[in-house]
Amino acid sequence: MSDNSNNFWKWAAGILGTIISGVVVHYLTKGINPDKNPVIQSIPTPNKPKLSEQPVPTPTILNEQPVLSTSTSLPNVSPEKEVNSYFNDINGGRYQAAWDRLPTAIQENENMHPNGFKSFEEWYESMNSVDVKEVNVAESNSESAEVNTRIAYNFDNKAVSSSLRFLLSWDSQAEKWRITEIKKN
């Protein structure tokens, strides 16, 4: 910027400051009652102690603990969404994400997964997809839900239909449904 431009802005800022100061002085000297105007009350007057003489308030922590909801209303996330997400992970090849949705009891079940995650992954890699035909909430409250599904495992030459019941529990800390058990219907 040129010197002329800098001088102009300094001049404009000075004029603006003068106008603002004049407005404030005008209102203060026109007999406005500071008791009736909270904005004026915040301006120090000769009767009030200087800011440096006033005690500094100490902040008070009212509650250091997080507030836990004791509401018995239903969670705003559907248990169907968790079941659909499980199958979406499988169909998307995100086997680890689907596996992580399962409870430890299912993951460690040697009849279902003799080689743990590897058995789970191999089973789903052996098929083309899992078609989710139907997902219905059979029962649901604020703590648990039962979701019935009709699915079809699609292999190269055939489709195998199955009905599964997912039992879920509400995890209030994570604010999501967790699969606790899967049963054949």
C-alpha cells in the first residue's frame, strides 16, 4: 500500500473513533438513568471500585462427572440398522468389520469358527453375496432387541435360504446396538 492509502485509513479510523466517543459521551451526559439501562450499568462510575480493586471470582466446577441418561425411552438408533450393517460389511468384503460386530462368545465358538476369524472369512469368501430378504424387529425395548432376518447365501450354482434371529443389547456408552447372539430360526 502507498503512504497516501495508509494515511487515509489512519484518518478514517480516527474520525470513526471520534464519532463513537461522541455518541457515548452524549448518552452518558443526557441524564440516562443507569439503574434502568443494563448497558450503561456496566460502564464504571466514580462510585464503583476500579476493576483492579474488585475481587476476581473463582470458577466453580458444578459437576465433574458425566451425566448418564436414566431415560427408559427407546434409543433413536434402530436395531435393524446394526443387523443390516453386519451384512453390508460382509457383502462389501469388510470381513474384519463384520467379525468385530460379533460377540466374543460367537468368535470363540469352535463349532462355528474352528480357526477363528480365518474360518469366518473363508466361509463368506466362498460365496458371491448374502442377499438380505427381510429384517424385522420382533421385540425391542431400551435395553435389548430381537431381530428376525430372512437371507440367502448366494454361491456360484445355487442359493441357500436361511432364517436367523439376532439378539442385541443397547450399549449406552457407545450409543449403539451390539449383537449378543445369533440363532437359527
